[in-house]
Amino acid sequence: MNNDNQPVLWAKGANIYEVNIRQYTAEGTFNAFAQHLPRLKDMGVEIVWLMPITPISEENRLGSLGSYYACSSYTEINPEFGSMADFGALVNAVHGLGMKLIIDWVANHTGWDHEWATEHPEWYVRDTKGRFIEKHGWADVIHLDFTKQTMRNAMKAAMRFWVEKFGIDGFRCDMAHLVPLDFWMEAREECEALGQLFWLAECDLVDYHAVFDVTYAWEWMHLTEKMVKGFASIAQMKDVLFKYDKYPKGAQKLYFTSNHDENSWNGTEYEKYQGAAKAFAAFTCTWPGMPLIYSGQELPNVKRLKFFDKDQIDWKPQIVLHNFYKSLLALRRSHTCLHGDAPVTILPTQHDDKIFAYLLKDEKSKVLVLLNFSAVDKLHISIEHPALKSVFRNIISGIKYSFTSPEPFELQAWEFMVYASVD
């Protein structure tokens, strides 16, 4: 058990790339996706997260192919994606490139025709007439009963199966807050008897850091969308970040502008963030925490992908934002002040209602970030801090600057600047 609440060593300063296997290629298979691994390695991806790889229930299926999150078995492979051998080959390919692989784990519910529903109906929440139910209005799934220890034991055994058989590196746990925290404690302890793992929770609750290394920054994401649309302020965003900063030592948040739910149901990052999409991407990669990139964001993908049907990402020969993300992810790896332990200093500007400026600094490195979260051009600011008196490189343009303090800057609408100290 990871008692000091620190992630595995390789997760320090790392990033996550979420893979939607169905939509990633025309074939929609593990083998076809594997062809993209060298490109993702070059971009700087370190942790590959696969959406659920288990088979999908037929009963009450939504759309033509159903939801990944309505499984019919916890220990089988979705035949859409390939075979057990294909999955093993993908894990080996990821590891061969020096990356890690985690899988999505859906513990709260199963599909209606999951094998447990027939073999162990007593493992499910049921109404007074003995019928399966789901508490949250999802028509294609039924709710598991975590008061049943035999079910919990079977769930933990299924999780261990993937660790022991394939050597996966951890779990992204779906709707983790709907599952009792004590189950996750048991699951982590039993799975880590096989080796230390990385644990990501889809929830925004501080209590879950008793088990999980990283939790979602949902509150930040929802507020920033409102901020761009004029319904919230940078000051309110700072309040959320200050709240996260009070989390226990070692606890990290996952920052993202898109993921499978956001893209399909709420819109692409360009719908949500308009011209600020890249500025917020820069934030996710430079603020203390862990950044997430979703399938196709590097294109960039500007369409909502269907959730229950085939809707392939339209890969182009030119991956326009490949180098944009490569620069940011390389910066995270090279500058230790972005690995989670260094303090962050929010810097005052002459336009604090529009510009968010901050500095990260440790003994080895410094990173200065300026983000214009407004549509206003030609904003003149002056930044003052003793650590500015050094040589910095703009990580996008590559140009070096010798800064003084105070140092003047001009930002255009939605413009962002990220400067890294030069050794």
C-alpha cells in the first residue's frame, strides 16, 4: 500500500493520454491503435489510459455498439478490439517504448446481461419486487450492491487478473465516488500485493485521496468554461485552485480541457473554450497536477465523437498540434519545478481580471506562464519577481530572452506565453 500518499515514482511529473479505441482508427482495434504508439511516444506521452476494454452488454444496449461502461464480463476482452493476445501485445508495445498503461475500471455498475446478473443476482441492488435497478438514471446499466462481501471479493479478484496476467500499471476508476471508499482501500491493498500501481479516480472529493494518487479537477473545468463565456471570473478560478492546494501533501488533481464525456456530450474544447482552448491546454501542463490529453486533441479534432456508434477520428497527414503538445510535455519532463513539489507564485498584473500569471521555481528550474483569458488585444503588463532575472526560453518559439525585473509584456486576445529557464 502506498501509505505516504505519493504516486509511483514514474508518475511524478507525468501526463496521461486517454485512448478511445473504437474511434481511434477505421479498424477500431488494439493492433490498429498500436501503429500510433511511436507518434505518441515522440509527442511525449507517458501514461496511456484505455477506456474500458471489456465486452459490452447486449440487453438494453444504447446505439448500435453500446457504451464501453456497460460491461458483460470483468475478465474478458471486447471482441470489437481484438483478442486477449492482441491486448497483451499492446501492453508489451507500450512498455517497450518506455510508457505505462492503465485501464478503465467500472466498479459501480455492470450491463444488464453481465455474467454476474445470472450467476449472482443477489450481488445487485434490487427493488422490492426483486428487479434490478440503477440509481442514477443510466438505462443500460444496473447497480452493484457493495454491502455484499462476496461481490467485493469477486471484483477485487477481477482487478488482480489484469495486473497479474498482463502487467498493467494501474487503474482509472470510473465514477469512483459512487463506490464506497473502503472498497477502494481493500482493492488497492490487494492489487498492490502484486506490485505498486498508479490510481486515478474520476471524482473531485478530497477524501478519496486516502486511496487515489490523482483525482479529477471537475470543479476547475466547469468553472473555467463559465469563465470564458463571461459567467465566472479569474478570481473564482483562483479560489478553486486555492482549495485544491489545501489537499493533503502528495495529492494531485487531473487537469483537462476534453475527455470522452466532455467531447461527446458537452462539446469539443473549441466549443467550450473558444479561442482560449490552447491557453487552457498550456495551463493544464504547467499548473501543479497532472495533465490529460484526449484522443485527437493533437489533430486538433473539432467534432463531437458519437458515444454509442462508430465515429472515427479523421486523422490527417499533418498532426497540427503535435509539436505544441510535444513542447509542453517535454517541458514537464525537463523542468523539475513542474513535477508537483515546487511552490507556485501567482503574480500580479495590471489586468488581473483578464490575465493569469504565475511562476514555478525550485533549485534546478523556473517556469513563467502568462495566460490571457480574454478576447482583448494589446494588454500591456509588467511582471516583477526576483527569479525573473535570468535567461528564459519561450517554449513555443524557441527564442531566448534575458529578463529583468520588472519585465514588460504585451498579450493579444487569448494569447499564452510559457517561458522556461535555460541551464
